[in-house]
Amino acid sequence: MQRCLLERTVGFPENLNWFTIQHAKPRSIPPSIVNSFTCAAKSFFATAHNGASFSESLQLYSSLIQQCIGIKSITCITKIQSHALKRGFHHSLGNKLIDAYLKCGSVVYARKVFDEVPHRHIVAWNSMIASYIRNGRSKEAIEIYQRMVPDGILPDEFTFSSVFKAFSDLGLVHEGQRAHGQSVVLGVGVSNVFVGSTLVDMYAKFGKMRDARLVSDQVVGKDVVLFTALIVGYSHHGEDGESLQVFRNMTKKGIEANEYTLSSVLVCCGNLEDLTSGRLIHGLIVKAGLESAVASQTSLLTMYSRCGLVDDSLKVFRQFINPNQVTWTSVIVGLVQNGREEIALLKFRQMLRSSITPNSFTLSSILRACSSLAMLEQGKQIHAIVMKFGLDIDKYVGAALIDFYGKCGSTEIASSVFNGLLEVDVVSVNSMIYSYAQNGFGHEALQLFNGMKDTGLEPNNVTWLGVLSACNNAGLLEEGCHIFSSARNSGNIELTKDHYACMVDLLGRAGRLKEAEMLINQVNISDVVIWRTLLSACRIHGDVEMAKRVMNRVIDLAPEDGGTHVLLSNLYASTGNWSKVIEMKSAMREMRLKKNPAMSWVDVEREIHTFMAGDWSHPNFRDIREKLEELIEKVKELGYVPDTRFVLQDLDEEKKIRSLYYHSEKLAVAFALWRSNYKNTTIRILKNLRICGDCHTWMKFVSKIVGRDIIARDVKRFHHFRNGLCSCGDYW
DNA sequence: CTAGGGTTAG
């Protein structure tokens, strides 16, 4: 009725009827319309106000404010507010104004009114609290809540059903528990499902699943929301099996799952890699007609990729009509986790093309794809995108960047990323320590590690492993032993087999084989990796006696493993015991074991080229061979002598030298030099095994004669060759 | 007139 009155009285412009205004989007109202609305309101009041009683005027104001909510205009409310203020109606309209401002999205204006007017209704209190929480300002929400009782207002079930969320958002365990106590005292127990489910959610977020369960058990008339909160709680704390149990319970009670529930349950299936349950939920989604619901689709996609079914997850992805940021990110993450980096990069480009902005999840995952392939150029481009979105200060993206540059051998860039981080946590420090470790910067890693104490960060077992392997890669025996014993004495860290393997490697390569063996026996860990580490140390120091002893342990633990036999056969080969080598080889053939072929990759102009020893299948093999011969002649002039100790076959000397020349890493370097002859770029190669000793010497010479840097990442670490020297100082 | 749960990462 009021609406008609307003329209008739002031005469809206013809093409601007009430309907169009009411359905306009909040921010799309042009100022001209707002002005005309205000003018209309003014003249409306000029006429309608005359002779109206107090309550009639109040009603008129209220109806006008109501209409402001309709057009979502804060400006209009402000004008009406000042109009009302002049006539002394302000205080009586307080609650109405607060409501209107909040509905138009302005907590700030609402708060102003809230602070100014007396006699605030409980609804105003509750609305303020809820709005603050919705806007991520939980601190203010709690402040308001704490002012209620002193102001003579008793919190009710509406208050508690929002305020618990504020405590969980801020992680205020103690205060949250106190609020729970207060709700009990006030008789606002968990008889209300709304209160019950926020409370369950709060305890779940605090990791207090026992309390969450206790609260849940007290709620009468449990509904789907409460169950979902419980399911998510268990899942977040690694109890996905319990989550599924709760889900079954809920279904048994005849409570129907909705999109929220189903997507959470799918996450549980993914975590458990429980494909059977996952498929069952997929069926339920179809049955419930929720196939187009974005969240359940996204978790469906993730569930399949966690179960290793990349193709199924891609199939789900293709069914999206308008994939959003999270959807794109999920599919990319799934691909990276399943080792399908190339497709992940393809999808990432598609995502950018369809104008979806990547977020920190997307970028950190895509960076991991780049680092696993050591694609420096690609990764640098991603870094540029990261900068564009200002995400280089994000700790997740930062850790991925540090990891990436570390794996590409660019420790300096990694450390500059590290220094630019907004917030440093254990993971980012760990990434940096690993970058140093991989590149042989043992002292830098130690320095960073020692500095952790000042920043109050507690090293975890990843940190200890990182700093140990830094010592290992840099040959810092004393420091490594010191770190190892402080790790053991720190008390709250449980050392894993990886820590022991690292220590055994350090001792073993330093020639302290007996100590290494004692350490293994002392901790009594039966793990193949550790024994095999010792075995390879035996190989380096030519201790055949110990090798035999160790070999038996290794075979006991992993009789089917080919790597062991390869190691022993290599040991015999290096001591020149060819009859033993032949014996081993036939034994291996019988067991159908194949030596993992040595391969190298080189990234030239953003294309990856693969090389295998003695393999001439590359289309440019003539050029490569020519370049290789040329390089060999030149390095020989500088004093390079082929070291045939690294040939593990019984060939005559001439053939041994030939086979050395055609090692995959040499082919890769020769190719890169041929392709980028007159450039001054760094050559980056990647090898799947440890770099061979002869190739190591050869590359030092090559870096000198061509005046270029060569960075080789092998399975263990990095080697930076520059001007005839290597960063590892010939220790690796 | 006001209120609760979900999807992507190291």
C-alpha cells in the first residue's frame, strides 16, 4: 500500500518503475536513481508528514527504510536517517536502521547506529554479532557478545548459535568453553539444534572430538547440519573411517543427506582411498539429482583422483558447464598428484584462457608440477603470474617457489623468495633448508636452522632430516654428528628410518663404516634403504667383506629387489672381479631383474629432450656426436683423462672409453651446447641416477672451455659447474 | 525482524 502511495505521490520517471529498482543488483544503482529516490522521499514526507501522529510518522519512516532495503541503497538509508534525526525519530528507529544497514551490507554504519541508540533490542545485538562473523570480524563479534550481560541483555539461542563460530575462528579454546558454560547457566542448552551444531563444529575445530561427540549426543532432533559438522570434524582429524560411520548412522535414522554432506563424505572416501564407498556416494548424488551441484562435483573429482583414477576425475570435470576457480584448481591438483604434470600445465593454460584467476592453491600446485620436471622457464613464467596476483608473500606459494628454485639449482632466487615472505612458518623454513641441502650449501642450511630458535619456530622431524641431509651433502661430518645427537636428545621428535639412513650415509661415505653398521644394529630398524645405503658406502670404500655381510641383510629384507643386485654387481665390477660380476648378472637375469637404465633430460628453449646412454635415436644425433667429439678433443687438451673405473662392464680399454663418451649426461650437455651455440645461458640437466665420476670431471672441464655454467640435478643432489670447478667440491 | 554444516595445498 505504501509502495503504491509512494509511486503515485512522487511520480517515478516512466521507465523507472518500482519493479526495476527492486530487482536491480546491489551496486548497480546509478547515483541519479538514488537522488531521484531521495527527492521523491523528501517531497513525500513534506506532504504526508503534515498532521500525522507520532506513531503514524514512525510507520512512514519504517516503510521508507524497508524500501531502501529493497533497492539495497545505503545512501538512501543515510538520508532518511538524518531526516528522522532532525525530527527526533532517530532513537525509536534504531533497531530498524541497524537491520537495514546490515541487510545492505554495511556493518560499519550499523555499528554507528548501534553505539548511538539506547534500548537496543536483542535482535539488534544478535544481528550485529552474526554480521561481524559473516564478515570475518570475529573479534568484534565477541566484544559485542561480552557487552551483553553488563548491558542487561541476556544472550539467547540466536546469540549462541552464531557466537561459538567466532571462538572457533579465532581458536579461543578457553573462551569458547566459557561461553558454552554460560549458555548452560542461562538455560540455553543444546536442546536447540542450531546451538548444538555450532557447538559441535566449535569443538571439532578445536580438535576436541570427544567433546563434540558428547554435545552431539545430548541434542534431541539431530538434523543433517549437525551430522555434517560431526562428519567434517572427524575427517579433519584423520578419522575418516569414523566419519563414514557417522554418515551411515545418519542414513539409518532416515535423515537425508544434502549437497554439503555428500561432498564432505566424498572427501573422506578420497582420504581413505575407498573407491567402493566413493562410487556409492556418486550413486547417491545422481539419485538426489545433485549432479550439477558444484561442491559435490568438485569433491567427486577429487575423490577419483585421490583413488588414482585420473581419467574418471577428468570425466567428471568435463561435465562442468562453468567450472569455477576451485574446480579448475581441484582438477589441476589431482593431475599433479598423479604425476600427470604435462596435462596439469595444459589445464592451467586453459584455465587462464577462460579468464579464471588462479589462487594460491592453484599456483602452489602448478609450481610443484614445474619442479618435478625441473622446468625452469615454465616455472619462471608461473613466478611472474604469482607476482601479478601478489601471491609471492603467501606462505604456501612461497614454499612451492622455494622448492622449485631449489630443485632448479637457483638457491639465490629461492632465498630471495624466502626473505620476501609475509609469514614464515616451519614449512617455509624447511623448504629453504632443503634448497640449501640439495645444492650443497651446508653452512647456509645450518645457519638458517640455528636461527630458528630466535624466531620461536620449533623444528619438526622434516627440519631435522633437512639439516642432516645438508650436512650429508656438504660432507660436514662433525656438524652432522652434532645435529644427529641433538635431534635424538630433543625428546619430542621421533626419528624415522630416513634420519638414520641419512646418518648412515654420512658416516659411511666418510669411511666410518663400522660406526654406521653399529648405528643400524643399535636402533634395530629393519629397513632395506638403510642397509642398501651402507652397502653403497661399502662399494665406495671397497670393503668387500662388510659388503657381503650387509648384502645378506638386504636380501633377507627385500629378496625381489633388483637395485641390491645391481649394487653388489657394481661393487664387484669396481674391484675388477669380473667373474663375480658375470655370476651376479646371470643370477639377475634368472630373477628377471633389469637395471634401471640411466637417463638424462635437458631443457632447451622450453622443450625437454631425453637421452639414454649410447642411444642415438635423437633426430639430431649427427650434430650431437660431432659436438661431443669436438668437446672431448678440447677437454683432453686441458688434461681430461677418461676414467674407466666407472665403466661397469668387462670391455677392452678402447671400448670402455667409447662407452664413457656416450653416457646420457654427456649426450645431453653436447646437445644443449649444439642447440644454443652462441648463447650464454646456463645448461640444466636432470639425471635419474647419481652422476658418474667421469662425467663429473668431464663437465668441470667443459664448463671451463665453453665458459658456461652447467647445473646437473641427479637423484641425490645438485652440481653447479663453473669455470672448471663444481659446487660440491668433488664430494658427493 | 536474528541462527548452524561443505569443495582445492606444503
